[in-house]
Amino acid sequence: MATAEVVTEPEQPKPAARPSFMEELKDCWRQFPEKYLFLGLVIPWVLLFHFLGNSTFGYMNTPSLLEWLAGAYNSPLKDDDHGAFIPFLFLGLAWWKRQELLDAPKRLWWPGLFILAAACLLHVFGYMVQQPRVSAAAMFLGIYGLIGVAWGPAFLRAIFFPFFLFAFCVPIGSLSGMITFPLRMLVTHISVAIAQILGVDVIQDGSRIFNEARTFQYDVAPACSGIRSLIALFLLATVYAFMVFKAWWPRLVIIVMAMPLAIAGNVVRITTIILVGKAFGHDAGVMIEQKFGFVTFAVAFAGMFGVSWLIERFVFRERPSAEVKP
């Protein structure tokens, strides 16, 4: 009597479980050499700025540069509040680049002490002239030098981005007026010129824009002049440029374009306010001013992506591969 043979398929191996975040973090920590040397150097360096970092006691009664930075980030003007988020952005981007950082050759590199010495001199200068911003730059430069001491020049190059983002931790504060006022005037001039070309009779008085009857006005205030959008766009353009491009010059192009794009975005916004105010009344213009602040970033982002597309399309376009001869 014939019996049917039952054929069983071999069991497929189960895919390996993906390690958890904590497991990956511990694995990365284990692969780093000289990490305790780095911690042993960077902790005293930061403590130096906590106890002897700020000499402007008349403005903030604390010797701590860290407290001075916290006060600048929490200022009512909100021009420097982005600085509090930079360390988290740095950690996120460093985690994104973790494989590149792990693969970078690492060795003790004593010339990194020259970077540290330069940072010390910079801090002494900032302390003597009572400029905490200079000391803040010195603190981050010193940390960069200590990274070089512990892990070498190849690792310094690998971590240059995202470490460069700590430059945005240095508060601008009252120095923003040097940038704000020219931007206010430039945005006002361009917006009024465009409105007049389009047939809207408006009058400029400094940074104020009046209708022809002077019955209502708009004021291109510092918040609308581009300083906040400029800083935010510089930050976002830097992140975007380093993530998308490998060569230095397209990165520089994208970063430099942040300023004209911020101006263009504000011009579009102010011009829109003028046109809407002319067509539908002052209240409609005020509504656009208060509710459509995102127009500045929409125009700037569109411009940034457009510049990136042009670079990729006409500079880094794919070339036909050479034929393989038999």
C-alpha cells in the first residue's frame, strides 16, 4: 500500500531582534576609548566657567557663565531662546552620525592642547573686558580642543558638524540692534517700492508705512525685521547644508543664502500686509500680520530648497558611466 510522503519546509530563521536604544547607547559607550580622560578634563573646564566665567556683576550678580547664559536664553526679548535647545540638537545629530563617529580613527592627540590654550587666552580677554559672549565662545572652543586631545584630529573633523552648532549658543543680546535696524529699513524700502509698483499709494516714514490718507499705519518692528527669522534660518540652513552636501562650497552657499532668503521672506510678508490692507481694510492687514508669520519661513524654505535643487541638478548631476571595453 503506497503512502504519501509529507514534505515539510525548513523553518526560516527569525530575524534578529533590533537592539533597543539603551543597548545601542551602551554599545557606543563601550567602543569609545579614553572617555574617562575626556570627562576628567571637560568637567574641570566647565567648572572653571561656573566659578570664574562672568565678570559683569553689575548686570547679573553671579560669577557663573552658565547662569549668565541661562538668563540670556530666558530674556523677555526671546532673541536668544534658541540657545537652550542647541545641546539637544547636537546630541540628536551626533546620534544620527554615530556610525561615522565610531568609525573615525581615534588616538590621543596632544596638539589639541594648543586649541585649549587659545580658548584660555580668549576667556581671559573676555573676562577682562567684561564680555561674557567672548567667554562663552571660549568655553565651547576649549571643549572642542579637549575632544581633540582625547580622540584625535580625525575625530575632530568628523564631529565638526554638529559641534559647530554651539556657535548659536553664544547670545546676541543687545548687539542685535546693529543688525535689526538696517534690516528693518531694507525690508521697509523694498516692500514700499513693490507696493508702489503694484499701484498702491503708500508713504514711508522710517520703518513706518502709512496709507495715502495717513489714516492707518504699519510699523516694521524688530520682530518683523528678520533678526529672529535670520538666526533661525541660519541654524536650519546649517543643519540642512551639512546633512545634504559633503563638499564645503555648497554648504557655504546654502548658509550664506539664509540672509537674503530671510529678507525676501519678510518682504513678501510685509508686502502682502500692505496689499491686503489696501483691498480689505486695516483690520484685515493686521490679521495677516498677526496670523501669517509663517510666510517668512515658507518663502525662505522654498528658496533654500530651490538653491539646493539647482546645485544638485546642474553641478552634481550624474554623468554617464564610461563604457567597459572587452
